[in-house]
Amino acid sequence: MTIREHVALERFTTLGTGGPARAFAEPKNLAELDEALRFAAARDLPVATIGLGSNLLAADEGVEALVLKLAGELAAVEARPEEALVRAGGGAANAVILHRARAAELGGFEFACAIPGSAGGGVWMNAGAYGGDFASVLRRARVVSAEGAGWLTPAELGLRYRHSDLRHGQVVAEVELELVPRPLDEIKEIVRDLQTRRKAAQPTNKRTFGSVFKNPEHELTAGRMLEALGLKGHRIGGAQISPKHANFIENAGGARSADAIELMALARTRAREHFGVGLVHEVELLGDLELPPL
Ligand SMILES: Cc1cc2nc3c(=O)[nH]c(=O)nc-3n(C[C@H](O)[C@H](O)[C@H](O)COP(=O)(O)OP(=O)(O)OC[C@H]3O[C@@H](n4cnc5c(N)ncnc54)[C@H](O)[C@@H]3O)c2cc1C
């Protein structure tokens, strides 16, 4: 495994922003993952794992860490229909997991058809949609860190609404998903329906990082709040609040992560002033990036 220096992260994020990672590696199995973690520990470098970068804002100035992207065996998928189980590497794309599950006539993962991330990223923030989430299908996840490795259940991972207790340096190397037998046509029908609903409501053909803010405990969702504040289409630099759905930020051309952060800060301030609500960001921030306090 090669560990490269100063690899630009912009091509690894769906928004297309982010500066260079100090070090970057793509471990293909547990032994290489171990080697990468030892490399970082020996140099006192923090470790961050990225999946498909679909929920990620990386600092424009770069990230002072060893950034890992799981590959090979750590991104492979195996369906075991006789056990109603799918085993997937943490780097496996949800789309591939869903494809394998469907071919094995295993249902329950359809909710992930519109979540363009990986298994590891899904566990990290308990990704979910349309009433389903990772917590509802995850039997256990193999978590590896410099301190050791072990299988953790959803409860041990602290999974709840768009949250886990995982910290950078803990790598979700593998997951086991407990699914249910379901005929192929039924799975296809559910996926078709969810994708149609998704396309009608969200900017699926733009560069975004999914929902910007978690939905607050309020009668209005974050998107409806920002829409009511007239923020749809508002642009700072190359980042724009989606004209289609106000809880999305699009790269409207040449965006930097700093532009997105400025838009988020503005949206949060306005939501606090008008609704008395402190919006919490759903997108993960990597490197020296933070929102100003409210
Ligand atoms: C168009 C669009 C629609 C979306 N819709 C939804 C939706 O409906 N529901 C939803 O929940 N999300 C949605 N998202 C957000 C995103 O797809 C999910 O959060 C997804 O789970 C992120 O996975 P990822 O692999 O891209 O993670 P990344 O964005 O690469 O990383 C996200 C976080 O997970 C950590 N991470 C990633 N992989 C690992 C690993 N193997 N081990 C440890 N940590 C890891 C990263 O360090 C980072 O902190 C959407 C995004 C887009 C662009």
C-alpha cells in the first residue's frame, strides 16, 4: 500500500471542494489498515476515514491528518441469502450493497437507494431516509483503531437520529446487515417509488452534500424554515442554497468549502432570529472548519 502526501480531497467529495490531505492511503484489507494506523501513530498524525464524501466538507487549506479511503476487500460486498445477511466492507457503496441484496432477494435496505454514500459513512451518522436507517438493519460493525479492533452492535455504537458515538481514528472496516427475504420485483418497486419521490423534492442532479442541517424539534423542517426565510437561491461565492430544496447547498461553480460555511452561518443566524431555533449541521466538517457560535 502506498501512502501518498498532499492528495487533493476535492475529487473525493460530492460537493467538489476541499484542500489536500497531509497523507492519504487506500488500505485494501485489515493488514493494510493496521499498517496505515501504525504509520499515523508513529508520526502522531490524526486519522480520518472518508467514504464517498457525500456528507463531507473538507477545509480548503487542507487536512492535517492521514485520510483513509477503504478499498479492495474493505469495500467488497457478499450476500448470504440463506442467513438473510449481507456482509460489506466499510468502503462499500450503498448502491452496490443494495444491488447485491436485491439480486439475493433480500429486502430492508431499500431506504438507502437515495443515499449516495458508503456503509462506513452510513454507520458513522446512522444515515437514513423514508423511515429506514442503518440502525434498523445493522447487526454489528467491525471497528478498528490504533487501540484495537472489535465488533460493535448499534447500541454499542450509540446510533440514534443522524448520530453515532464514533470518533475520528475509529474506522468502520466491515458491517453485517440483517435483511429480510423479499421478492426481487417488490424490492424494485419500492426503490422506484422512493427514487421518484426523491427526484421530485431534491436537487439530485447537482453537486451537493445532502442535507445541510438536521431537522430540529419544530413544526417546520430545516428546509421549510430556510425557505420561509427567503434563502432559496441565495449565493455566496460559488455556493448556493438550492432553489429546489433550501436544506441543500449546491456547488454553482467554483465553490470553496468556506463559501458553504458562510452560507450555513448565515442560515443559522437567520433561523435563530426568526424561529428561535439553533440549527445543528448534519454535514461532517473535516480539518480546520467550524461554524461561528450563534
Ligand atoms: C444528493 C444527496 C442525498 C442525500 N440523502 C441523504 C439521506 O436521505 N439520508 C441521509 O442520512 N444522508 C443523505 N445524504 C448524505 C450522505 O449521503 C450520507 O450521510 C452518507 O451516509 C455519507 O456516507 P459517505 O460514505 O459519503 O461518508 P463521507 O461523506 O465520506 O463521510 C461522512 C462521515 O463519515 C465518516 N466515515 C466515512 N466512512 C467511514 C468509515 N469507513 N469509518 C469511519 N468513519 C467513516 C467520515 O470521517 C465523516 O465524518 C445525502 C447526500 C447527497 C449528496
